[in-house]
Amino acid sequence: MSTLANSVRLTGDVVEILDRRVYPFERRWVRCATSEDVAVAIERMVTQSSGPLFATTAGLVLAAREARHEPPGVAADRLRAAGARFVVTRPTNNHIRDAVRAILAATIDGPLAQASGAELAEAVEAAAAEHDAAYRARSASLGRHAAGLLPDGARVLTHCWADAYLIATVEAAQEAGKRLEFVCTETRPYLQGARLTAATLVEMGYRPTLITDGMVAAVLADKLADVALVAADRVTLDGHVVNKVGTLGVALAAQRFRVPFYAMVQAPDPLAPTAADVVIEHRDGDEVLHVLGTRTAADGVTGHYPAFDTTPPDLVTRIITESGVYRPEHVKEAV
């Protein structure tokens, strides 16, 4: 099992989150004693990729336990407030939003509207476990569809890449007996591609090649990759792919050099008909001026950091979902 596959753990009344800002150089766990601690950890990028989803479900368990001695109405209000707090931590990826909605629907917005705090704590824990298991099952299905598009011996260019999707795709390819090679972008400014994607591939038996984000076009021009495969933080009903900033550049280069560009998402977002319906998170520009805690820009320089970009449908070859593979213009059928 990959390290990142289990990077959030609920131990008693504490949520422990593997600090992805320093992994793999350090295996440091951030202890969160309250649901607010979990929300802050998500905001501060302690956890990334699929991690915020699991942190959210565990954080909601903490929130319910914090209200276990409250009467029904008060307990419900506290849980709902905690859910709203999690949703705003990282607004572009809808996994957090969907996790909160699913757990609330199974509890206070459903059959347990009048539950006591103690009953609610127990029910939220069960709903959180159910949501986590369903997410992993959907990721496995998604991975099988992605692996089916990759020919034996394919050289796969990645950019960032949600860990659950990466692991599921690689496992499915291995089960099918396919040999793959990987070229990973470093993914500035947090270097997720170098530290998370590449490190996970090494754990799974590969020896990926690392390139800087600015080398993508050159690599594709030199025919050093056969396919570009990325995860998507969100896909709109009209086929726009929202993902880690830099994805648009990968797609543009892939089209120019006739390399298929595939994006993975469990399903398009039914609440996002178009790209205009997606909030693009802009983080503190100061983060761009640093790498792994060390400033790399001169004094007087300012940074700009849109954390995600949007790739239009005409640059996307196929969108891979848990239910199958679609042309961008037909992806709404996967809802």
C-alpha cells in the first residue's frame, strides 16, 4: 500500500494528517485535536490531492464528537457550521463540498434531523467511513478505465495527479500486465509532482523521469512521451477541465505535437454547467517566492498564484470517469 493512500488517520479524538509539505524527506504527522485544526491544516496545504477529502470526513467526525453532549438542535447546528467551514478551505475541488453534503444528507439533513448529540456522533462516524469507502471504490473503477486507454509500453506524462487516481491507474495497469514509463512534471510551487507523484511511483516499482514544468513542450516535441494523463479537480458539464495550474500548458503542447490528452475525474460536477460556475482558488502570491521553505526570489519581487487553471474542451482528447470514457462534449452523460 502506498504511503499516501492512508495519509489521514483518526486516532481516538485526534485526526493525524501526514504533512505533505515535507514528505518524502520527512514523515511528519500533524495532530489535529479539533475540527477547526483540521480546517486550518487543509488551508495550509498540510494535505493535498485526495487528502483533503479524507481530512474533511475525519474532521466532521471530530465536529460531531465535539457536540456529543449538546441537545439535538444545537448539535446539528454545530455540525452544519463545521461542514461550511470545510467547504471554504479549498473551494475549487468539489470533493470537500460533496463529502460534507453526503454526510449531512445521511444524518441531520435526513433521517437524524432530531438526533441527540451522542446519536449524531455515532451516525457521522458511520457515514464518514461509508463515504471514504465509496470514494476508494470509485477511484478503483476510474483507474481501470484509465489503464484501458494506455497501451503496453506507453510513456505517460503527468502533471501533479491526485494520489488515489494515480494508485488506482497503476494498479489496474499492473493487473493487466502492462509496462508503463512515467515522465513527471515537478509542479511548482509545492513540487507535488516531484515529491508526491514521483515518490509514489517509486514506491510502486517505477523509476519515473522528472522534468520542470517549463520542459513539457520540449519533451513532447522530442517524442519522449506518448500520452498526457492528468487528474482533474473538477470537470464541468460542458467539458472544461479544471486542474492544478500548468495543466492548460500541458494540453496546449499535447495538441500541438499530436499527443493524446486525457483527464481523469470520478464524474463531472452537476452544479457546474460551465467554467464560469467554478471558483478558481487564488493563493497568497508569497508562496510562489519560496520552494520548500526557502525564498528563491529577490527582495522587492511580488508573486501571483492562481492555484488552478481551466482547459477548454477542444484541447481534451477524452475525459475518463468512473462510469467510462467520454468525449468532452458528451461527459455530461456521466452524471
